[in-house]
Amino acid sequence: MKRNRDLEKSYSPEGIEQKWYDDWISKDLFVAKTVNSPQDGAPSPKGHFSIVIPPPNVTGSLHMGHAFNNTFQDILCRTRRMQGYDVLWLPGTDHAGIATQNVVERDIEKGGATRHSLGREKFVQKVWEWKELYGNRIIKQMKRLGNSCDWSRERFTLDDGLSKAVREVFVRLYKKDLIYKGKYIINWCSRCHTAISDLEVEYEDVNGKFYYVKYPFADGEGAKDDGIIITTTRPETILGDVAVAVHPRSENSRFVGRKVRVPLTGRIVPIIEDNMVDPEFGTGYVKITPAHDAVDYLVGKRHDLEQLQVIDSKGIMNENALSYQGLTIEEARKKTSEDISKLGLMVKVEEIIHSLGHCQRCRTTVEPFLSEQWFVRTKPLADRGVKVVKDGLIKWFPEQWEKTYFQWMENVRDWCISRQIWWGHRIPAWTCQDCGHITVYENDPAECEKCGSINIVQDEDVLDTWFSSALWPFSTMGWPEKNPDLEYYYPTSLMVTGFDIIFFWVSRMIMMGLEFMDEVPFKDVYIHSLIRDEKGHKMSKSSGNVIDPLDMIDKYGADGLRMALAALSTQGRDILLSSSKIETFRFFMNKLWNAARFALMNLDDEKKEIIFSDLRLHDRWILDRTQDVIESTTKLIDEYNIGEAARSLYDFVWGDICDWYIEMAKPSLHGDEGDKRRNASQAVLEHVFHSVLLLLHPFTPFVTEELWDAFGYGEKGCGKPIVISEWPVRDECFRFESSKNEMIFLQETVRVIRNLRAEAGLTPQQLVNSVYIQTENKEYSDILASNKSQLAMLCKVKDIEFMSDAGEKKTGGCLSEVTAFAEIYLFVGDILDIDSEIKRLEKDMEALQKNLSVNLSKLGNESFISRAPAEVVEQERQRSIEAQAQIERIKNNMESIRRL
RNA sequence: GGGCGGAUAGUUCAGCGGAAGAACACCUGCCUUACACGCAGGGGGUCACAGGUUCGAACCCUGUUUCGCCCACCA
């Protein structure tokens, strides 16, 4: 083994991370196998493990959510790669229609341009330029995190291949009547100037006014009841009223069939009955405005009412709004309410808090708006999506999310997929100007498929971004073409994402995957929690509480950040992150580094075999623990419980290896117990580090690769990089069950003695001459007796005495503590000072040496030898030998005390 | 209105049927040749409340209180 013992005294990630990432990339270690191709050959007997990354927005930059999500996926991919699976982690980015368009619009505004002043073609060109400039930023950031993605397969949702898939899907769905075009009430953002889907509307409580308005009877019968009172929050929509509704079984239903006069417009409208009215709410009378309210729209449909539009797509009152034409919604609201008051029809106005929809992208209030849009008929697709989960073909982690999914899927409504923006996949539909027929086709058609006219124009709208995202698991692998990747890596193994996009994305991928691949898009879905700031608030630029993962990588290293994210994660609870929490794990990287440094300082180049007869308790214990950790880590990762996996590795390294094993192995590593023991400890240490580096690699790829190399396991030592080294498995040879309990005896005793020492106020320089242990437990006393030197090492005690009754010792200056196994006594008077102990020994030695030199001079004197009797000479000779031995012993003694 | 999740040490959270744990923070000692990004020790908890199941409950069941989140056609 070629060891590198020349490690820095503390771990600094700079340089190391970049070095290894470049190395991995240059060796194509993340490039997935193209199975059955001439260069890659047959698939692994283990099979495949594939993940498609949730594609981040091209204009975005890496935030903590991405960092967490990507770390999770990377841990799985790296583990599976080491386990011998054919791993594909497919990366890419999303064109993010409205979001990106908004960003670029804001950018060109600085130069005084608008998208309309540029025109469609030029504007789209601008967005592409933007994408070329900044679209790569997030990819670079992912690389710094250590993502082991196959960058050779990187995709973008507007790539040619993916665009082709989008068209194919659109056409097939249209032909199956699963896509249709129609005039419906949709959510309209007057700022983005486009329709948005139900999911893109976010409801928020806002202050508003609740107007009580009287609608007089118009049929002359109501002499006594001169009218009814409706309630509304939007008086400007009174201009579009075409009816008033009551609940059929309410008190108010007695007026059904009568007519009232709508204020301002003077329109005579009927009172109708509809179940949608809550008789308990407001006055129990609801004005019906089918063109400007989603509920009213449905009521209008049921009762065949006119859809009277009074507001246009820009949020301006239109020609139907009489004198209010040209006003904005806000202006019209003020004016109409004033005018109603003037007419004496405003009964009262209340302040209320009500929930209002806002555009997810720009926070503008969303208006219900009647317009012609494209929709996906979702129900038939959803039914299948529900079934596969019920049948267990897709498993959710944590399981509870399954319910959320079912709830949405079982009540799913048609999906509005057309957007009145320019950045995205343009809808492949052409309307014939002559016959009005709509031609929907994969390739741009030259003529109307019905009448053959060449006078056809393509639909102006583009598709919802999520339409292309829904195809991501198979469109990225080449669909609709047949392709070895698609055949081998689809369905993917796992989807990792946040709960916020279960409806937007996960459910739609399931529906599309089933429709077009006839198979689920992934077998497991892992829904992770949200990252929040330390106070539990959502991180956002506006509140200034963002912890930038790139800053954290600069400060603490990618490994520290990754370990923190992994270890802090728990199932089903949000993660409250702070810089200091990440720091804790940076310290862990240093601890690992130094433990490895210690090991390297104590290992020879030659690799030692583990010889069982030379092992002592702590050796057997750490070998046994290592096997347990190998097994449990593997199991936890299989269950996607990376939080527990990371935490248990942390505890194992810090608590078991550093705090106990290394401390206990020091005497033998220093050679105090002879060569055999030194070899044994070296062999054990090597095994432990070899295993733990492998186990930690998915979590902290960079340090582990660096240390792997330093131990000589990497290419310099004629091995392989850790990235592609074999994942460890439990070695049954190293199962030492009894070591677990025996070690507990020892640890418990050490803790108690240390505790007693602290109670007695002893300094580290003070040596306890002896502790007395009273116990009936033979096994316990045997274990302690055979580990005296470790005990001395760990708690600075010279000797242990066992006794059945310590009664006579319990006088003055005695401290004691009872444990589960024994009662332990320490006498405050029975303390040796290390320095004076050494002085005492030095004195002894001096005296001995004096005697010895006298002896030796006698033996060197010829007249003494010739005159003295033979037995006296022999006696003197014996004495000198004894003295020499004793000096040797005292020397050793001094050495070991000095070490304490 | 429906659904989901949380309530455990000062703080952030693990634990989810068998003697209350970690990390920060706090207090006391220590620069002991792997590590002060460290070592050793310490204080601190009716595990939200009330019932129940069990030999045994922080953990299971039933309520209650309370804080979040998601969905839904309260105009």
C-alpha cells in the first residue's frame, strides 16, 4: 500500500473538491451504460437504477431546496453505482414558460423595449439568447454540489427531441378526444395576460368589502316586499348580472319565478333556484354573473343563461359596461358602488376578510374570465393513475402522500393547457381561414386537411410548461423514437421531489407515462420536506432569509453541506436550517479527517491480516459494530431513510471509532503490547476505515475520495476510485455478539470512574492508585481484569482491586457510585501525582544504579573474585542481574506513567 | 366544509410498545504528540391535556386543546 501520511492538520475542502470532480468527469464515471452497445456490452446482472432529475428552471439558480433534493438523489445514485447497478441519473432544465418570459421581459424593459415592441420572433430569439447566457449557471452549481449526473445525456424541455415528443403527445391526445378546445371560464392573469390553470392560482386572505344591494321586483307584484337583497364583493360585476339564485328548499324559494330589476343596467332578470346557494350565507340571494365567476358560470350553464361579458382581457370594462366602459376594475368598483348608493339601493357595506386568488408567478389578482382555451380531458387519464397506485405499482414514501394524491386525482378537473404567451411549445393546431376546420398535426401542415385550403394559420398560444414536464421521464430518453435507453432505463426507479408539485408534476407524469408508455414512469416516489429558515419561515429573497447553498459550499465545503442536509432530514417534517447547523457537520468532516490522519500515522505500508487470536475486546467490538453499521446503513438507504443513515454514520465515526476504539487502541499501536498486538490493531483499524469510507462516500463524496486515495486504495495504490468501488457487505466472520455486552461493562465502568475523578476534583495529572470494585458478577470482573491497561489509559487509574466486601474500606475520603454491575469506590487519599510518582521512581532508579555500579565494580575486582567464597561471588552476580532487570522495569513503568 | 401533519431538555429535533436521546446553547475542568473544527464531566424533561388498551405507553386507541399545511363553487 502506498499511504499518503502527509495530510494537512485540518481538513480544507478547497482544491480537493474540484480536483476529484474533474477526475470523475474525465474518466466518464457518471456516464450511464448504453446497454448492448458494442462498447458497453450486456446489462449488469443487478439491473438498472435510473432517476430523471426534476428539471430546474433555466433562469433559476440553485437554492437549498434543489441542494437537498439533489443530495438525496445523489446519495441513492452513488450507493447503487457502488452496488453494481447500471445507474442513469439524467439531468436537465425546464424552459419554465411564464416564469422565464417574465424574467426576460423585465430584462428588456431596462432597455425600454417590451415584448410587443419586439414582436414574437425577435422576443423568442431574445429568450434563447438569455438561455444560452445564463441557462448553464444552475448546471455548474449542481456540479459543485457533487451531483453524479450523466451530463452527456443532459436535456432541455425545448430541445428538438423533446419538442417532437410534445407534438406527438398533443396530436395523439387530440385524436383520442382527450384534448379539446372550447370557450370556458378560466383563471386569467391580467398582468401576465394569459390563462393559467387552477393549480397556478394561489388563494390568500385579503381585506375586502361586502356590499348588500337591493334588487327591486320588476313584476309589479311586490307591493309589500319591494325587492330582494343580494350580497357581493364585486359590485362592478352587477353590470353582467343575468339572474338571481336562491336555494330550492329555503325560505327564499317562494320568490322563484319572479323577476327583479338589476341596478345600473335596469335589466329584468329572473329569480331561479340552484343547489349551489348556501341559504345560511349572506342574505341567501346570489346574483348570477356567468361571464365573470366560476360558480355562476356553472349555474348559467345549468339554466341556459346568457354569458354577458363586461370586463376585457386586460382588466378593463368593455362596451357592455355602459358608462363604465374604459374604467379599470378598481375604478369601476368604486364608481358602481357610489352610483348604487345614489340610487338608494345600497343597503349596507361591511368590511370582510375573504380569500382571493392570485397569480402564482406575479401575485396579481386572478380574474375569472370567459375565453377560448385548450384543455386536457383529465378524468380518463386520472382513473388509470389512481389504479396503478392502488395496485401497488407505484409506492409513495412517506406513504401518507398517497392520500393527498388520491384526493386530487379522484376530483381532478380538466386541465387548461393553453397560455397566451410566446415562450414555450406552440400548439400544433392550424385553423383553416376558409372552412374553419382545425388541423392538428405533428409536422407543420401545408394545407387544411379537410378542404385543402392553404389559407391556414397556426394557433398563437403555447402550452403550459407542465405539459412538457409531464413527459419528462420518457421524452428525455428519446421517445417517440425507439431507443436502447428508453427500453432499458424506463420505467425509472425513483422520483424525488417536494410535495408542492405533486399535482403539478408527479400526478401528470403518472398519467402521461401510462398513456404513452403503457407503464408507470417510476416505481417509487419519495416526497421530501421543505427547507425553511431557522424560525420556520419559507426562504425567500424578499424576506432576506435565504441561505444560499453556494455560500455554504464556499464556507463549509460541499461535503459538510450535503452531510447536514442528509442528517437533518426527517420524514414528514420541514427542515429548519441555519448556518450554524451546517457548521456542525463541517466539524464532522474535520473529525473524520483527523481520525483518518491518526490511522495513517499508525499504519505501516504493508497491509496486515486480521488474526483472531491476537484480538482483544475492543478490536472484536469495533469489528462487530462495523458489520452492524454496514448492514443497517444499507437497509436505511434502501428504505430511503437517509436521515437516519447519515445520523448513525455520524455517531459511529465520532462516538464509536474516535471516542472509544482509537483511544483504546493507542497502547497497542504505540507498540506497548508487542508486535502481534500492534499488527492486530493495525489490521482492525484498516478494516474499519476501509468500510466506513465506503459507507460515507454517497453522503460526502469528496473527502472520502481524498482519504481513499491517501490510504492507498485508489488508483495510486493500483485500486479503483471510491466512486466505483464495491459497496461493503456484512462479513459474518466478524460477528462477535458477546463483545457488545462486554464493551458495555467497560464503558460503563470508565464513565463511572471518570465521573468519580471529576467529583474528587482530580486534575488530569493526578493518578488514581487504585479503585475498588465490589461485585458478584464474575463475568464483569473478568472482563475488567483483562482490560486493565485500557482502563488505565482511559481513566488514569493505576490498578483495580476486586473485593467481595469493601466495608472496611468505606472510611473517610471515599467516593462511590453504584452501577448495574457493581459498586465502585475511589479513595481521595489514594492519589498519586504523576510528576511526583515519576520523581519517586527516578530516585529509586538512582539508588538501584548506585548499587549496581558497586556490584559491578566488585565483580570487576580480581582480588575480590579470587579471595571471596564462590557462593558470595555468585550472590553478587545474581544481585547485579536482578538490579538490571528492575531498572528495566522501572524504566517501562516511567514510560507508561509519562504517557498518562 | 373536507383531508394531512406537528405538540418530547432553553432552542431545533430524533425516538414511535420494554430503564427518557442528539445537536446547538449553558456550567466545570483540560492546548493529554489525530483533532481546541478538540477532550472529559455536569445541570436541565409530569414526553400538550384527559380517559382507555397492556404486566408495561412518549410510542397503540378515543376525545380535548393548540399550531401549521393542502384541497373545496362561501357569492
